[in-house]
Amino acid sequence: MRHYSVDNQNYYIFKTNTVEKTPNVHFQWGKFDFRMTFVSSNREIIQANPKNSFKTANGEQYLVKSLEVFYQNEWFKFVKPTSHGIQLEETLWTFDDKSYFVEFPKNLINVAKSICAKELGMTLSEKV
């Protein structure tokens, strides 16, 4: 397993899937499993979402589709941080009609984007 340490928090890459249209990375923090999925996208959508757009070495453009956490045998999607602390922040995750609140490392979404993009050989897109 590959290992990343960001702000004294350890993340372990469990699986990298380089499917052409929807690559994803499954990683772990503590006892929690996460999955970040990217989706191939067109130029207009990429330009409208520069903070979530990435490109590969061959020029393909991708957007972050979702960040999910595995909880009670279901993948819950990240919605937003709900409160902030020094090291951790409470976050809201949803699946169907269920909500899940849990504390995770601060800026988890940005850390996930960074390590997952690196695992897939992507870089943040500058102006397209």
C-alpha cells in the first residue's frame, strides 16, 4: 500500500482504478474507507469548474465527480463541512434519505483531490 502523510494525518492507497471515463481511487484514513471518482468532461464544463478539474499527461480533462465514505455497507457522498476545529472538522455525508455526520481531518476534500490526482497521474488544470 502506498502511503501519504498530510498535516500529520496518514492516508493509505488501497486501490487505483484507471477506467477510461471514470477513474477512481480507494483510500483509507484510520478505520475509514474513502473513494474519489473522476469523470471525463468537455471543455465548457472544465472551464466552469477550475478548482475541480484535472488533466492527464496525454491532455484528457477530468472533473471530480464525488468523494464517498463507506459506512454501514453503503457509499455515502460528501456534501459539506458543517463545523470546523483545529485538526478535525465535522462533515455531512448522504446516501438516499440518510445523513451521516462524522469528524474527519480538516480539508479532507482538498487532500483527497491532491493524493488521488497524483495516484492517477493527473495535475490540476490551469486555465483551459
